[in-house]
Amino acid sequence: MGGDLTPALLAAPVWTDAMVAAAGIPIRDVELVTVGGGIGSFVLVDQLRIAGLPASAIRVLSTIDQPWQTYQYLTRVSQIPEHERIRSDSASTPDNIWGFPSYAVREAFTASTLRGFTRPLWQVLTEPVLSDYYTPRVGTVFASMAREAARIDWPSMLVRGQVRMVRRRAGGGYLTILTPPADGSESMPTLRLGSAPRRTAAPAELAPATRRIAYRSRFVHLAVGYPGLRFLPDLQEYRARHGDVRRVVNAYEPHEHVYDELVRHPATVVVRGAGIVASRILNRLINDRDRQGARTHIVHLFRTYVRGAHGPSVFMRRRGGDGWAYQGFNYPKSVWGGQLKARMRELEGAERRALYDAIGGTNTPRRRVWQEQLARGRREGWYTTHVGEVHTLEPGPDGTVVTRMRTADGMLEVPAAYVIDATGLIADIREHRVLADLLDHSGAGHNPLGRLDVERTFEVRGTRSDPGRLYASGAATLGGYFPGVDTFLGLQIAAQEIADDLASVGFGQRLDSRRSVTQWVRWMRNQPV
Amino acid sequence: MVPTLGGRVQTRLFLLATVGVVLTVLVVPVLPGAGADYGGAFGVLVAVAVLGVGWELIYHGLQQFRWEKDWPTGFGLVTGVNEGLLTWLAARGGLVPGAGGVASSAFAMHFAVVWLGVWLCANGPLRVAVPRWRFHGGRLW
């Protein structure tokens, strides 16, 4: 099989078409490629298609068949089954660029009972004062995206394969190297929710006998998500040294066996982390106590224990208590359009970093049901907390894992049957091959938080290849002029900025009111864009 | 909604000048009681706009005490009570041209219809007509 990367290509920061051809790598032309194929790619393509670009101008390079697939996996293992609600605002609608009708309104108007109609509307009307924030069911979000994917003809734009790198092209634009799947076809899956996708061959895109394919495009968009799971050093060391991946688990990897086992045998479980995932894990453990008769004892370890409202001034005080910092969504709501968005947009360097520090940090929503569960656990003695820094994990007697931690009162040993780590996903962009290549060869740099430095338009600073432009959105760009990047709404904000910037250089039309209204009517009628 | 001060004022003025005007034109002929005419009704509309700029400054100030710096959907509806009362007092005090003799029932109905219409538009249709509005703090220009 020919057509592979050569040392000359690997070393050259700018490629000519002749270099790629000499390596035997076939070249395909398209105006824009988006790398990733997850929700970040999806909302950009949705925006561009609604603004009037044809599907033929766009290719989505992806290893997944459906844009919500990775998100679905992560939410499922971190204890959000399809009927559960995610931490996302009613108007954060990745299937609808307008946020209208919102998920609360849709839930009301598809309800079969009067209570089903009034409940979401009442909640969204009285949030967050009389009710918790309304949040949509994750299954509803996936179904809505499936409908939109069909409407914008997502399958016709999807090309399966692993992107290896993006390099600037002599003469302008970029060359994106794709490794097609081993089964030999970049086939087009037919979208079907909740079942294995059927494949239909797309004749024009059938993979040749080559290891790589180059996509030559004027524009590139990167939305590659998180590079992987983050394992804390002590957990990593324990797993590596003792080969035990059953008792020490990451919340973002499948760990149903822990819950199954805890229902069968009463035991102690250690939960680490103070974010939304820790809340979910605790919720699951307590539900199993309440509904399945589990007699689990939960020891919750905090590294930083929040005792109450906290913040630098009376104008910047976040609620907190019982160890947790409370916040409806992962940033204060106004980062997605209001004052904090406007403020961050003007800040550079250390000032920007300071505002990120003030509004960031681990936090979770203050939901009434979770408050009740944890209060009951404290009262009845089956939920206890410790504060300190974990030193090591060691195997203990009877197949237990002993967590040794430094607390204010000295070293503490916590034996448990299981340790669930809910401290997050990898944030280091260098862990991602495509981003690392971009940093090494294409002029990309780091922002004040160490991630990918993007302009206000989400163009990756330093990578311009006139008349082409390279953009990035999502988790990789946290630390930029816009903070809420790693959220549905954040991805849509990025998509709008990118679409407007593309329109400013003649690629597509800027979405005006007239087209917006007519396209919204088409959305409502479920007609193709 | 997550408004900036500029967004608050622009949205209010724009919606009153569009939705508010249309609803006023439609509702005045069916208002109950005596003294309801277009002169008075548009006087009330202008008063809501002018007094509203002051109200928006107050709301913006209150918003600074909120960690989220947001303005929940329900707040936009409930503030109709204080604004309605102040506008009513201003009308009764002769400060709203043409609206001095309007019956309380007519004022209440007109105000409620306009307030509700503006609030509903701000929470949906406006996002469709102005696709960048919601990400720009409610600013229209």
C-alpha cells in the first residue's frame, strides 16, 4: 500500500502539492474541512449550512459516525443515562442555532399530560429562584441532533478516518492528512439513533489503496475535544504498579461493576472530586442505597473544601457550602452572551487569566435532590467527608485499597473497596496529536491558560495561510477571549464567530435577518436547509 | 437572559417601538372604561420607554450582585409589576401626556398586553429575527 507520509513531509512546515503527490498521497479538494466530527463540528456545519453553504463545500473528517457519539459515551459512563438531565441551559440547543424553541418549550408542547406541559414551563419561568435550573434530558438532545443532522445532510459530508495532521500549503490554504479506516472505506453511515449505523457506500469517496489521503482546502476547522482521561498521578501509579483497574476507576471510564458489586455486598467507596461528575456519582450511589437496598458507605475526599459563599468582592461571590462551590452551569451564565463575555473579550494575558481564576474552579449545581440526599447521608452517618491531599494508594487487607492522605490533623488512612476518581479529563492540548503537530510546525501557540491561542474569531493565531484560515473551537481553546468554549452554547457562539469571519472573506453569506427567519421556518417544518 | 446594560436599553426601546406599537394599535379599540384613546396609550408607551431607561440602570445595578450576572426569565416578567405601578402613578400625576384621564382597568389591560408581548418576543422570536442578539448581551447594533 502506497501513499504514506515521508520524512521530507514530516519535517517541512509548509507543503507544496508536488511534495504530497511525490509521496503518492492522493489529494482531494474541498473548500472547508472540519476535523473531529463531534458536536463542535456539527454546530459549525449547521451554522454554515443554514447560512447557505452547500454540503459539497464541506467535509467532516471523523472517527465517529454520529456527532453526539463521544458525548453519549462520556455521559453514559459518568452516570447520565438517556432519561437523565444534563447540566445545560434550556436555550442551549445544539440542533437549533436560535435557541428557540428551547428544550423546555419543546418538552412542554410534546407532553401528553397537563402536568407534563406546565412543569417545564413553570421551572424555566421560576429558575433559579423558586426552582432549580431547567435542564434537558440527554436523550432528547441526541434525538434533536439526529433530526438536524438529517436535515442538513450531515452523512453526505462525513468522511471517516483519523486525521494525522494539518499543514500549511504553499500557495495558500491547508493540507489535512487523513488516515482512512482499516476496513478500506470512508463510508457514509446512515444516521439512526440508538442503534448501529447502517453504511451506504459513497462512490465518489471510496478509499483508494493508500495509507493516507490529503484534503486540500482553503479553510480548516479543528474541534477535536479532549485528548483523553486524566488520571491523577497517585491513581496512575497505583494502577500501573498493582495492575488493578477494577478497584480504582476513573468516572469517565466504564465502571458499572462497582455499582453492581456495591449492591451485592455492603462496602466502603471513596469518591474523589467536587465537580458535576462527583455529584452524579454520589447521586447514583445514593439512588442504589434508596432503590436497590445497597448499604454503601461513602467517603468523599475533598482537596479544597468550600465552607460558604466565596469570591473576591461582594459583586463576585459564588455560593458554596459542605465542601462544594455551587454554580448552575460550568461558568457563570453571563459568559455566554452577557457581561462576563463582554469583559473577557477585552482582556489579555495576566488579566484574562485572573478573571478565569475568579470565575473558574471546580463547581457543581446546587440541586435540591442532591442536597437532600447528602444531608440525609451526613445525618445517618453513611456519607462522610475528609479534606486533604492524597499521598498514595496502597493495597490493603481483604482486597481493599487504602488511600493515605495528608489532612490538617496529620496522615489519614482510608480503606475502601473501591476508589472512584471524578477529577476530570485531560486538558493538555499537546496530548492530542493533531494539536501537537500544529504547535510544532504551523505556528500555533498557547493562550494564558496554556491551551490553543485563538483570536476573537476563533482563528488559531499564527497559522494563517492566505487566503486560507484555520479555526479551532471547543475544549482546546479554553483560556481565550471567550470562556464557555466547552459547552453546547459555547460551541454555537464559536460557530457564529467563525461563520461570520468566513463570510467576511467571501466564503458564504453573513446570516441576515431575512434568511434567519426563513431558515427558522424551515427548521420548524423539518424541511432541508 | 444575560444582558449587558447597552443590550437592556436597546432591546427595550426596540421591542416597545415595534411589538409595543403594534399591540397598542390593536388593543386600544377594545380597552374597557373611559378615556382610552391612542394619544393616551402612546403616551403610556413612551413613558414605559423613558422611565424604563432608569429602571434598566437599577436592574443593571442589582444584576451586579448576582454571581451569574444573568437576569432570569421570570425577572423580566415580574418587573412588570413595579414598572406598571410607577407608570400608573406618573399617569395619574399628569406626567404622561394624554393619559391623565385613563381608567385603571384600561391602563392595566394595555400595559399587561404590551408587557407580556414584549417579554414573549424577547424570549424567543427576537432570537430568530436577530440571530446574534442573544450572544451579544441583547445588543441589536
